Amino acid sequence: MSRLCDLVIQVNGRQTFFLNQKTLSAYSGKLKKIIIQENEKAQIRTSRIRFNDFPGGSDGFELVYRFCYNNGRIEITVSNVSLLYCCAVFLEMTEEVCNFNLVKQTETFLEGTFIWPWNHIVSSLKSCASFLTYADSYGLVQKLISALLVKIRQNSDANPFECTSSSSSRETPNEFRFLLSTKATPGDSSIDEWWFDDLTTLHPTIIDKFVQNLGAYKTKRNCSILTRFLLHYLKIALQCKRRRSFKNGAVYSNSYYTFSCRGLFSVLRTVSKFGLSKVCRDKLERLISGMLDQATLDDLLVSGSNSCVYDVNMVLRLMRMFVDSEEVSEQRMKKVGRLIDKYLGEIAPDQNLSISKFLEVAESLPDSARDCFSGVYRAIDIYLESHPCLPFEVRSRLCRCLNYKKLSFEACKDLAKNPRIPPNVAVQALMSLNSSKTNKEFVQSETTTTPVDTLRMISSNGIDEKSLLKENEDMVISIEKMQKRVKELEKVCREMKGQMSGLVKKKVMTAASPQYRALPRLCRIIDM
């Protein structure tokens, strides 16, 4: 008995097989190498091998050892060929080990995929779900997807796969190229959708690869088919997510991208390359907006179709739908608020981003979505630095989206010293900070508390009093200077208004007029 069972193989930590070394090494090059190495190390008769990630687990290994114990013969079917092929490649069951080995037998069977019936191809692809990584890396998934596309082409009313110059260099099987060149029989356009339901039962990763292959052939009809299928698939997928199972009993985890916000953004990017109708885009964006709080900054950075670097209008549409939703909690709203602040900082350097569009994004969320407006201030500062020629009025208008009472102490201090911020804005921010009774950095009493008293209260909590006093003094000085500048500006404006009124009455508009010589004073004050 020990001679017959001198090989112990544990598969994926679940099942152990007691086998014969000679029988399996006669067909598997990989097992033969491992057995020789184990025998040389341990000098024992029984070899022990452990596979932690065997294709198909114990079911796959059982098929292999039955093949070996049956003198290299096994019934290959549509249902098991994918698994047998992956196991054979994994165990190196090639012609170098023995003639007409398992790799050769499965490859011969798979050569007929392009003449298989439609349901056989779908069945083989579905069987790949439990060992998808291997099936994909060994090229099996691509082969079966190509066969699917051939069947769709043969049974559609028009050729959606006419290759453009950019896609004609794709490596396509000879049978596929031949069938693509044939003509289809015209018919009802609904024929194009006959395959939609069958493909919704496939693994999400296979759907992704199918879409990439279908999208490689860029025609208007292909774009229409692609978008209709994706929306149909997403609709079915979301319904199945709620029911927790597909009609055929297959259940996929929420971790798969197709059910995630990132997956939906990936779909949006894919179909946008090929053209997307407004109706289809609206439906897809509505799905995305429902889970916008799950998005990341990278998800939002979709390339813009106009002059802007990013598609800001798309983000605005998503935010409006999210805000208008009745199921949005305060926690989800604040999560989106933090995300949008990061997005503002990312789009701010764009030279083609208008003030109005920046403000639309910043003001698209309610004030309650942000506990702190420091992120918005940083984005404004980046915008002003990237657009240095903005006039005084425009810079003031840009800052209107700030809630000064929700600025942090550090942000407010930086704002006061920032030469890019208009002085009237700086004064408003500093006055709001000092007058606030519920500021996060200053715990103030119900009665009016002086800055020194406030600093002493903070000092009792372990914060350095001297440094805070110095900062407070600097802020007070800044406020006084700002207030003085604002008063001077108001005075100059009143003088200018009076001067201009006089000019209109006298109808004197010459450059030598003494009133014009007084105008540079305003510039000198602004540059202080």
C-alpha cells in the first residue's frame, strides 16, 4: 500500500489526495520536478506537496488524477474543457512529457470554439469564474470572447465590427477576420439585443473584457449597441444585487468593480470614447450619483471634452443629483464635501476654468456639508496663484463661497497675510474669527471674552501662551491695517465718484484734465 500511495498532495488547504508518484509524474512535468527535489532533500519514499492556489481547487485536481490513472484518457466536454486546460497548463502536462498529453487534447478541442453553438461558448465562459485568473492569463478568456463576437456578428442585422484603421492591427483569429468580412442579413434592429440577457450571467471581469473587445471596433452602430448593453447589464446587476443572486443562482461579491462606484466610472469612461447619447448618459450618471460618497478623487478626474482639462460639467451634474436625493444622510453629505474640496484643488490650476464654473462646484453643496472651509480656501489660493491677472472685483467675487466662521485659525491667519486675497475679504474673515463664540480653536464663554483671556484659557490646556499672544497681536495689527486700507479705498471711491460726476456735467473728457491726474492715487493705495 505504501508503494502505491507514495505521494501526498494537499489542494488549497481543503482536501488531501494519496496518490502514486510514478503515475502522476508520467504526465505532469511540474510534479515530476517537485518530486525529484523533495526526494533529494528528505531522502524519504513518500513525497508531500501542497498547492495553495490550484485551478478549480479539488475538483480540478480530481479531473487531472483521473486522467493520469486512466492512461491519459478522459472525456472532454464543453463544461469541463476550460478547467482541464488550465489544470494541464498549470501542471505542465505538455508533449515534452508524453505524447498527446492533456494540454494537446484540450487545445485540439478548443480549436472548434468558432463553430460551437452560442450556448456552449457562454457555458464555457461561465465555468471560468472559479479559476478566472488562470483562464485569463492562459489566453482562454480572450479566445472564448472572440468566439462570442463571431456569433454576435453572424446573428446581427448589420456589421457592428467593421474595423477602423486604429483597430485593424489587433491580433484577431483567422476565423474571426474571415467572418467579419461577410455580410449580414438585414432585419429588425431589436435583433442586436438578442444576446444581452445571456451575457448578464457572466462574471463581471469577463464582461469588462468583452466590452473592451467590442469597443475596439469603432463604428456608430457599435457604440449604440455597446451603450445599450452596458445599461441593460447594469440594470440587471443592480437588481440582482438587491436580490443577492442571479436567476441561475450565481452570486457575486460587492467587491467586484461592476457594482462599485469606481466600476460605474470605468464604464462611463469606456462608453464615452465611442459616443454616448444624452438619454444613456443620464441613466448612467444617475446610477453613479446614488453612490457618489463612495467615489475617489481619481474617479472624478474624467477628461474634459471642451477646453477644460477635466469634465467639470459632469461632476456638477452628479453633485446636483446627489444633493437632490432624499436618501442622503448628513454623514454621506460631509464625505462628498471632503471629496469636492480635493476636486476643487485639482481643477484650480486649469487656465481655462472660469470663475463662474469654479464657484458652481464650490457652491453646489449646502453649507452643512463642510465642517471646515479651509479646503475651499486652499483651492481659491491655488486658483488665484494660477490666474495672477484677475482684477480686484473678480478676486472678491471668487471668495464669496467662503464661510469665514468655519475657517480654521491657521487658514484665517494665512488668509490675512496672503497678498492675493483682497483686503476687504481679509478684514471680513478676521472679524468673523474674532467675533465667533463657537470657533473650533477658541472655546469662548457666553459673555464677550477678550483675545488675551481666550489665549489664557487655551494655555491652561497645555498650549504655549507666548506664541499664541504673539500671533494674536499680529492678527490685531493686521486687522487695523486692513480696516485703514478699506477706509482709504472708500474715501478714494467717493472722491472718484464726485470727480466723474463733475466731468459728465461739464462734458470735459480730455487726458489733460486735472481730475485724471488724481486717478493714480487709487493704484498707489491698492499696492500698499
